[in-house]
Amino acid sequence: MKKLMAARELNNILIVDDTPQNLHLLVDLLTQYDYKVRPVPNGKLALSAAEINPPDLILLDVMMPDLNGYEVCKQLKTNPKTKDIPVIFISAGNEAVDKVRAFAIGGADYISKPFQIHEVLMRIKNQLAVKSLQKLLKAKNEQLRKTIIQLKESQKQEFESQQNLALAKITSGISQQINTPVAEINHTLDEIRQFGKATLQNIPFFLAQMSPPQQKYFATLLKQAQDNQINPLLSDLARQELKNLIVAKLARFEIKETAKIADVLIKMGFNEEIEDFLPLFASENYWEILDNASLIINLDKKVNNITDSTLKISKLISAFEDYAYHSYSKTPKRLANLENILEKALKSIAHLPPGVQIIKRYSPVSTINCYPEALQKACFHLLQNAIEAIGTHGILTINLYQKQNYLMVDLIDTGASISQDLLDKLCDPFFTTKSADGKAGLGLAIAKQIIEQHDGSIAVQLLSGKMT
């Protein structure tokens, strides 16, 4: 049993508690299970010890003189050297507000005193396992980054087909190794979310201290913050103008701490329409209500941000596999009509803006011996790129014609022009001008691969400042 519980690689634990009896108890307990333990009696020594020799995990008491556990955690999370160390709070406080605050400032878990020995061991084991997965994911991401760099360089070398086959094998290995820890992290995040929901079930203890009107204000604060999608997109200037408007309204009603209240409201998603909440800000315990609502919303946003990040990794891996697949796929060719292939590609585009007009100029052409599904994918990426370049209003012209022994397809869009430097990179693997949208930058590279696989070529030109 002891060997099963023992840490194998991540076993360096820093214990912070100002009560000697608690330190001795935890040190004796964890030492029995082969953990390396460093006890310190206060927050200042904890920060120093973590800075000099970062541990794998910190058990942190909340109630301590000078620096309490919350302040210690905040400083740890602002230090690049210690920000990724998981912190498990151990406290006699068992209120929902205490737990929400612990998670909001970066705590990984929360154990209430008096604790059960096996509970402490299992929570430590779980956090060390999560950190191990995070380290593995970071290493695999670095491996993926190096692979991408190697891929870009390999496109310029002579033996492209052999290198693409090697890339496909690397991609398959990366996918197999990364997808498992990503799934584990998502599972862990789901457990954290469920724990958060269970914690929020204890909110009546906090609500019981408020009057019915204040409870209503608290619920409204949470709902409006959860519905917000605009404030995070505001520029610094727009954010400052909004703050000035809120401060001015609060000042007219002689409410204190106007700037502080305005910052929290903006972060939670409010605009200048705050009149309905003015009675709340005039009450005695308004700041406790506002602060707790902000903590809960921040916790939810952090979980969502982590989930979005893992989803982007999965999408990148999927796009990477797609790129590698089309570099070596050698299924039998068959006769197909390019006009039909273009039409199928058009139908597969999920979102065509209503303001985009498509003009088709198809001339009679001969059938070709090809990989129809691959050519359809190439046409899809080219059409999708042209439509995205146009935006919400414009014209896409599709010309299909035969020129001697070649079939020609012209895609002419009325989108905005781009610089020559970017034009030369458009078909490079992993190059994209839409990184903020989570694009992998492989669509045009895949199209180029497929077209060259059919002994064809792709070219991008600017006509009167537009792209074709």
C-alpha cells in the first residue's frame, strides 16, 4: 500500500504551517510514504524556500501571522519561477467563500481541518499526477514546435516525398502521445468544474447573511457577468472611457471607492448602465457581495480558458495529421469531372456570408485521372480561403477552362490586398494571418500538396490590388 501511494518522480513537498504540531504530523506522515519534505513555519520563509529550490507541491496553511496563506499564494503565482507549482490549502475554514477565494487566486485544491490521513495522501497524489501530465504535455508541445520548424525547413529541400513520409510517422507518434495527456487534463478539469459546482451548493451559508434584496443583487451580478462577451475585447482607451463613466455615476450618489468598484464591474462585464445596482453599493457589506461574485466568475473563466487551450491543441494535431496524410496517400486514381468536384467543394462550405456573391464561368472540360476526394479537399481550402479574404461583402469568381493539355481553375476574389512578403508565404505550412481565430495555417499548404500530387501547380497573384 505504501509503495503504491509513494511519489516516484514528483516527490518534493514544501509544508507551510505556523503550528509546530501540524508540521510534525504532516512531516511524519509524508516521510512514511517516501516523499521528500521541507517544513517551514511562516509565509516569508515559504516564499524564499520556493524561490531557491522550487518544490513539486506546496501544502499551505491559511491562517498565519504576517503573511497569510492567500497572500503567499498570490506572490507565488506572480513569480515566473514558482507560478506553476500546485498549491493545496489546508485550513480550518470550511465556508464556501473560503474555498472559492482559494481557487480564484490559483489554489489547486483545498483540505479542511481536521483532515483524514488518506484524504491528504490521495489529494497530494492527484495533484502530483496532474503536474506530471502538464510537464509531459509541455515537453510534447516543445517536441511539436521543433517538428514544425523542421517541417518548414524540409519544404525547401530536394527529397520532399521522403521527408513528408517521415513527417507522417512523427505526427502519428505525437498524436498518440499527446492525445492521452490532453484527455487526462480535460477529465481533471471536468472534476474541478464538478467540485466548483459542489462548492457553490454551500453558498446558502453566505447568502443567509444577506437580506433578500442583497441576495437578488448577488444573483443578478453573477448572471450578467456570465452573459458578458464584450468587455474582454475593449481597447485600453475604450476601457478607460467606460471606467470614467461608471466612476462619474457612482460619485454622483456619494458612493465610496468608486475607482475600485468600477474596475471590478468592468472585469465582470458591466457597461455604464449600473443604476439598478446603486442601492447595493450604498449598503454596508456591498464590497463582500461584489468581491465574492467576482471570485466565482473568475474561477469559471479560468476553467474555460484552460479548456479552450486544450481544444486548440487538439485542433492543431488534427490539422497536422491531415497535412501529413495528403503528403503520402497513394490510393488508386480514377476518372472524375473537375466541375463536379468544384460544386461538391462549394456545397461543403458551412458558412457562406449572405453578402458574398459567387459567379461561375465553367467551360466544357475533359475528365481527368485523379484522386477526386483529395482534389475536393484542395478546392475546399482554396474556396474557403478566398471567402474568408472577402469578408462579409464581395464577389468570388470561379473560372474553369482548358488550356492545351492543362485544366485551369481561376479563383478571383475582391478581398483586401496583402503585402508581397505575405503573398510569398501564403502556401507555407503553418503560416496564417488568422492566428487569433485558432487557425493552424495548413489549408493552403494541403491544397498545394494535393495539386502538386496531380502534377499541377498553384500560383497567387495580385490583380489591381486584389488577390487571385
